[in-house]
Amino acid sequence: VLLSLCVSHSLTMNVDLHDTVLAALNAKAAQEFYASNSYLAASLWFAERDYDGIASFLQKESADERSHGLQFLDYIIKRGGTTVAPASAEVDHSQWTKATHVFEALVKVEVEVTRSLEELRKMTQAHEDPMTETLVMDFLKMQIDEIDGMQKLLKKVKAYDAMPGLMWHLNAELS
């Protein structure tokens, strides 16, 4: 009987998510899906201008962001929480008149993703949830490379926008 109580206790210990953390995780998943839509919109913008290499690269980035959103939802399920299917958020790309605008928007998305991860990490600490903090820290580590990569691409795009024919070099590089 004692063993049965210990096993039962260990199966339920630290499984429940605090309501605030659960809501933040669902919001984080929604933000990752928005990031996915942002990359998809950027991909379409470049595809419409026949930059298929850049479009393909951005489609892969879109798939990565979607995967991140699904990972957060999967984590919520594993922790016994209730998921909220994210609404498909439309990305306003009406201001994108040149490639620089597109990549500036993508860098902004990555910075916002990082800020929300930092806030979520603080929240997990406040609610003494080391499992969720570990998940968040893994994503924060990835963000270092994501922001660095997007900022480097933005620098290239700014230089290439000055001489539009050069954009084809980036297109070939990302193919």
C-alpha cells in the first residue's frame, strides 16, 4: 500500500501547470504560429517577385516556427493542461515595398518572440516551475542564433536593396 501511494504521488507531482503559466504557454504557442505566418507572408512576397531561393528559405523558417508552436502545445498536453488552438493571425504586409521592409519585419518578430520567452521564463521562476523553465531556456538558446541570422540577412538585404540586381545573389545563396 505504501508503494502504491508513493507511485500515485510521483505520477501527479509537478504535473499541473499554474493557470497563469498555462495561459502564457497557450499565448506563446499562438505567437509562434503568428511568427510562422509572418515567414509565410514573407515567403510569398519573395515568390511573387520570382526570388524562389529566398521564398524557399523563408518557407522552411515558417515550418520551423509552426513546429515551435506545436511543441508548446504538446508540452501543455503532457503537463495535463488544456490547449487553445491558435487563431490564424493575418500578417499586415501592406507596408512591404522592398526587401528591406520584409526582413525588418522578420527581425522584429524574432525580437518579440525573444522578449516573450524572457517574460515566460520569469513567470516560471515566480511560480517555481523548473520543468517549464527548462523548456523556455531551450527556446531562448535557439533565439540567439535566430536573431543573429536574421540580422545578418537584413544587413545583406539593405546593401542589396541599393542595387536591386544584387538581390539575385542572396536568392542563389539561400537556394
